[in-house]
Amino acid sequence: MKVNIDNDYEIVKEVFQILLEHLETSKVMRFWSICKLGYGDYLKLKDKLFAGETVDSLYEKIKPFQDEKLANEEVNNG
């Protein structure tokens, strides 16, 4: 009997596709950063991740995260 086993890259690619279907792009990128998953063809991936995004739309997603992070730092350091 022959068993088909996907390589690691294919599994990671499939997982990211599922994440992108169910989470905001910014959350997927944060998860990616947390896991330090930085291999593969970023140029192809970024086109998929940021399809339909503009600088303004990305700013609107990033700004609340940055504001929350700054507020947490002030509480922890103050």
C-alpha cells in the first residue's frame, strides 16, 4: 500500500490558507511573526495576503494594535 505524505511546506501552505479564510489578515501575520515562520516565497504570499488592501486599509488595521501595545507598555512601565 502506498501512502501519500505532503511535505512540510505544503502543510504550512494549507494551514495558512485555512487561517486566511477564517481570520483577519493582520491576525494571520501576527501569528506568523510569533511562530517565526519566515521561509518560502514571500512575494507570492504577500500578493495573496494583501489582495485588495491599500495603505489606508492596512493602517486602519495596524493602528488599534499599536495603540493597545503602547497603552500596555505604559501600564507596565508606569
